[in-house]
Amino acid sequence: MIYFLFLILNTFLFILETLLIYGLYELAMNPEIQDKLAHEIDGIANSDSGLSSYDAVNQNEYLEMFVSEIMRKYTPAARIERY
């Protein structure tokens, strides 16, 4: 049981690590994406609700697209090659 919980936690941390590393890499290599994300987050942070509510965080459409693209390009899942 403990081993199973450790395995799930380790897998989750690996996925999170992959997302953070490659996300920061893409932001460093593409300043226009960085500017778009900063503009979107600043716009929501300066709104009436700020970033404190769940709904305000879910309004970040470009951030969601960015994370989805990072997970698509740099998938942490192992590839299975067919011969």
C-alpha cells in the first residue's frame, strides 16, 4: 500500500516537473508568449475579483492553451515504438 502511494506521488511529481521545466524553457525562448501570458494574468489580477477566486483563475484561456501545448510537445508519457 505504501509503495503504491509512493509510486503515484512520484509519477505526479515527475509530470509537474516536466511541465515546469519545459514551460520555463518555452517562455525563455519565446518572449512574445511570455508577454501574452503576462498581459492576460495582469488583466485578470487587476479586475474586480483579482486572482483570489477559482473562477478568476479559470478565465486564463491563453495559460490553459500554453499548458496543453507544453504537455503535447513534451509529454512525460513513455513512447511505445512499433517495429
